[in-house]
Amino acid sequence: MFKLVYKVNPEDNVATALSDLVEGERYPVFEEGRGIVGEVEARTPVPKWYKVSITDIREDEFVVKFGYPIGVSVVEIPSGYVVHVTNVLLSHEYDFKRLIEEGFILGEALTRIERGEVVRVGRNFKPSHPALKDLPNRTRIGIAVAPIAEGGLVRLGNMVDIPRRLGWNERYRELIKNFYRFIRAGLLDFSRLQVV
């Protein structure tokens, strides 16, 4: 697969990693219909198929993919950072970049955690992430932004889904399905890509 990031719409502030991105390396940004339009330096590890910010995204700003708002950032997301939907909004005292480097899964829900509920060690959360393993009971991790079932994974993130009325519509959903269907089948048009 190509070592680049792929965006569809000029308005997008995130692109899809077509391979695992290594922190500190630079990758071309390929825009559908235009070819290479720039590059981005990965400032965190970004797994294949995840989103990477290609501009700085301010806190509470829309995350735009395929020309549609797909979520809202819950923290500032610098260019080159991994961007993904989560089920917990991390408290500010944790180093987001370090947590990314050591894994996205923070631990397991001990009970059902409702949206808006505080996630606390020992109370409703069992940490498995290396950076959280030795935290004392009742330490606050963050706030659930979606319900998490008992035994479910508590995941790190920096954006949340937006309500349907703000742009999560059937046309957008169909674009996403087709994008991944075509990319897996090798049908996307990379004719403008020049490998040097």
C-alpha cells in the first residue's frame, strides 16, 4: 500500500492513513482529483486506516472528512496527530501523546458507564494501560461521551461523534462505506500519484 495520507475534499482537515504512520516521518497528502497537495509530519503514531490531522484543529472545532463534519474535537489537535472517535474524554492532567504511543485502550468498564459519568479507577474502571496501571483507587480518568457496557473497553480519544442534525447523514455514511470498499479493492484512482 502507498505510504501517504488520503483526503477526498479540499475542505477536509483530516486524512486517512493508508499505512501505519511513524512518528517523526513525513508523508505526502494525496487529494482525490488533484494528486499530491502537500505533506504532513506524523507527530504521534497513526495506525493504518485511522485519521490524521492535516491542519491544526482547535478545541471544539469540527473535524471534517469527505467535506462533512464528522465530529467535534474535545482538545486541541495539532497537525500530524491521530484523530479518532472515543468513548472517554480524557482529563487534562494526562499526556495524550504518551498515552497514544503506549496504546489506545485504557482499560475495562467494571460496571455500565453512562454518558456524562466520571470514569474512576476502581469505581467503574479497571486500568490496563501501562501509564495508568498504578493509579490509586478513585483517580479520575475522564468523562464518558457514550455509554460503555460492563466489561466494555474504555478507549482514548480526542474527538466525539456529532449529532445527526449537524451533518451525520445518509449521503456521508454512503461515502464512507464506498471509500473503504474501493480502497480495499484497489479501485481508487491513484493515477496522479508519482512515486519518486
